[in-house]
Amino acid sequence: MKTELVQSLTQTFEGHAQQTETGVEYWLARDLQHLLGYSKWDNFLNVVSKAKTACEVSGHAMADHFADVGKMVDLGSGSHREVDDLMLTRYACYLIAQNGDPRKQEIAFAQTYFAVQTRRAELIEQRLLDAERVSARKKLSVTEKELSDVIFEQTGGNQDFALIRSKGDHALFGRSTQAMKAQWKVPDSRPLADFAPTILLKAKDFATEITIFNTREHGLGNEQAISKEHITNNEAVRQTLLERGIRPESLPAAEDVKKVERRLASESKKALENPGALDP
């Protein structure tokens, strides 16, 4: 398909988008009918019906994406008549395109167009999740550094930091740091946290923040007292996770956070070098 045609169809499709008063994007089915090359409304409704079924099968509420509405049409003699129409979300348009006749050039374009748009959305979502995990890992590093400093302030040395952190891990996971490293296949030279999913990074960070606060607040001055506090806090966080159906030791390892960080940095660099590109 020629570039000019692709650009024209894209602009035409996006140009028919409307918005509700609350800012929800939608298309009218009778507009989409012609955009997708269907001259007869009844034939188009057959495609819409298949799309509705696909919507339900995928677990989405059909009413959230297909809304019955009326539309006034000009009969050509100065009179008007209301005809049935549908308000469609972008997802509904995607399903209609997927269930249309691929022999139609417009359908072929729409199927490719929505596939690309969907993939772009998936990539954006994944990048956001990756960025959140990298941020959570950095935050935990800062918090653990603060705990190390607090241990030094309260005890006169921070040689017990690794021991206290290890006891916290055991309380959170119900097993030792080394056992979790073996389970997640973490190299001996790497911290367990570099392979922890975001939810556990935030759990460890929260428990550590409480330990820091209470160590200062109550003047805990030795390893035993600080360890007891850290164990209690991690046990409390573990219990909260268990009550919400999350068993820390049963979660799979996440991708090496260092690799994720390098990938995000590389993608950002490419975006700066090629500001007009869609996806790397």
C-alpha cells in the first residue's frame, strides 16, 4: 500500500474521532461503516455483531465499548429522520476491523493500523512498568543506605547491616537470602533485590523505612534490638501480602534490573537521536 494512501486513511480515520463531554474518545458506527468500505449497513452490522462477541469472549463489558445511539440524517427534501447508530471506542473499532473482510483494502489497512497501535500501547505500558521497577530498586538502595547509616549512628559501626538485612529477608520470604538466590538463580555476587519484582522491592523498602524510623524513635542501640525490629516489620509486611493473596517466595524472579536499566537508557538515546521514529 502506498505511503500516501496510508497517510490519507490514517488522517481520515483519526479525523472522524469524537469525544464525549467527559473526554472519552469514540467513533460513530455509520461513519466507520464507510471508512471500512461497507456500502450496506446490514452487512456492516454483521461484522459489528462478530466484534461484540469477540469483546465478550475477551472478558470486556460490551456496553463499555458499543453504545446504542440515534443519529439524524438528511433525507434530501429538507426533512430529517433518526436512524440507529452506535458509539464505538477505539477498542471496538479494532475488533470490528479484525472481524471485517480482509479483501477490502480499507479493512486490510485498519487491521494493520490497529495492530501497530495496539503494539505501541503494549510497548509504552511495558516501558512504564520497567521504569517503575528501576525506580523502586533505586529507592530501596537509598533506603538501605540510610539504614546502614542509622546502624552506624546507633551502634558505632555498620558491620551488622548485612546480617540485619538478611534477617529481614528471612522474615519476608520465610526462607534465607541464599535460598531465595538459589531459587531465582541469582549470581552470588549480585544482590537478591536486583532480581525481585516491583511489588517485593516496594515491600522491602516499606519494612526498611519502618525499621529506620523506629530505630531512631526508640533509640535502639545494638544489633539484637535493631534485628528484632527489622524482623517484626518484615513479618508484618509479609502478613499483609499473604492476606492479599501474594506469597513472596512463590513469585518468579524478575529480569535483571541492570539489564532493564540499560535497555531503558538505550531506548531513550535512540528516541533522542531519531525524534521522528515511531518505535525502536
